[in-house]
Amino acid sequence: MRVLLLICLLAATAAVTANIETYKFDDARKEADYQTLVHELRCLVCQNQNLADSNAELAQDLRRKTYEMVEKGLSKDEVVEYMVARYGDFVLYKPPLQRNTLALWGGPFVIFIIAVVVLIRIIRRRPSSSERLLSEEERQRAEQLLKQQTEEK
Amino acid sequence: MIRYLLPLGIFIIIVGFLFVGLGLDPKKVPSPFIGKPAPEFNLPRLYKPEERVTTADMKGKVWLLNVWASWCVSCRAEHQVVTRFAKTGLVPIYGLNYKDEPQDAKAWLGALGNPYVASLADQDGNAGIDWGVYGVPETFVVDKKGIVRDKVIGPVTEEIVQERLIPLVKKLQAEEG
């Protein structure tokens, strides 16, 4: 009975994974390249998914194309170039650093610098910690209390 | 005072960005082909599979490539517009039948009318990849030198034909070949 259940469960997982095709590679490096590529290239139909995650027809075709090119011995850069020539920079999940993406790449640093400046100003405005918080009398009393405590132990 | 105005200012800037963002269509990805030579293809004709059409055949004339498929719903929507435009005889329109079964494609054209000078069958979608097709229907305008000059993504409307395609085609036809 348990074996039967196990078989059923295994069959179910096979059905779930069956809609993503598997490609055989003759070389582990090529397989790694393929995996990196399908994770870094965007599917243009369902735009918030990469080729690896998408099940759209176009993604299937582009995976096949990527596989063919990688198998042929093309480098990762060559495959990326091929895709960009056809679909534009938008196909890249990691956009290149160029004039029209400067704001995209530089923006976080600019915001970070502004944040640091604001933070410094807020800290400066606070009463400085070197200000004497206890009067001489109070300090002596506190010291005494602390001393008493350590002696009691 | 600035304490209160500053957050308000930031808020207004953010709202401005979001408002502009509302009007942008993420499906409209700029085509990298505009201003570049049209990708080569060599495809069988839908009705005469033994005959092949290549991009070289179009040299010297302005032409349109309309990418469509029988499974594509919005192609049905634009088909009447494309047909009317083709009937004016201003410019030859070629159909790229993208990832379709020939008999489905023929049945579709039989029912809705065939506006194309020739329909090219791209059954495996390889020509589609070369042309950077990602959402049918798409329509490319190619000039006499074989350079892609414009691309309409999504269904062609009467407005697009009148205001964008006709003026562009006329301008391109006046250019030196």
C-alpha cells in the first residue's frame, strides 16, 4: 500500500516538472552557461519572469535557441548579444551601464549619499553627548552607590 | 515651515513619477531594429510552399510586414483595418504567419479575407525570433534600402494607419531607392 502511494506521489511530481523541457549537454560548463543565461534573460511575453521560469511559447523557443547556441559552442556574451540585437536591452535582467541607464545605476548611490547627509545633520542637531549630564555631587553619589553594591557581593 | 513643505514636495515628486508611469505601456518595448537593416528571412509561401520569399526580393520598394497567427485574437481585431489599408494599394503588405498550422492559417484567411501580397509561413518561429517578435500582431515598415523604419506593436488601428503609416510610407516612397 505504501509503495503504491509513493509511486503515485512520484508520478505526480513527474507530471508537474514535465512542462519544462530538459536539455542534454555534453559538457558541464555549457550546462552552467545555459542555466545562467536562462536565468538572466527576460521573457518578453510575461515580463516579470525570466526564460527559466516562464512557460510562454516564446520563452520555450528562446530556451531552445539558447540551448542550440550554447551547444554550438557560443560564449555567454555571444548569446546575450544575439538576444539584445533582436529584443533590445529590455531582454536583460541586468541592464548594461550606458548613458540612458546612468540614473538607474547611479540613483541608489545618490539616494544613499542624501540619506547619509540627512543622518549626519540629524545627529549633529541632537544635544552633544559630551555635555555633563550629572553634577559633580550626583556623580560622587552614584560612584558611592556602585561601590556599596560591589562590596555587598 | 520647511519641515512641513519638504515632505509635501517629496510626495508631489513621487506622485508625478507614478502618474507618468500610469500612462506608460510596459508591453511597448522599443525595437532595436528601427534604423537597422531588416533581418534576412527565406521562407516558404503559405499557399505555394515550394516557392520561397526572401528579404532580397523586396529590395527597391517600401513594404510592410504584418506578423499574425490564427491563434492570435487581436490579429482578428486588426484584420479589417489591415485589409482596408491593403486595398488602397499604397504599399504591398506581406504577412508573416507566425507559429501557425498551415491549414488553420488558410482557413482563417479564407474566412476573413486575404490582404497579403504573399503570406510567409514561419511555422517554427525562427524568423519571428530573428525579427524580435514577442507579441503578435506586430507590423514592420521597411524602406527601399531594406531598413526597418517603424514598428507597430499590437493591433493596427485606423488611427495608426491614417496618422502614422500612410504619412511614413509616402515619405519613404519619395526617398531615393
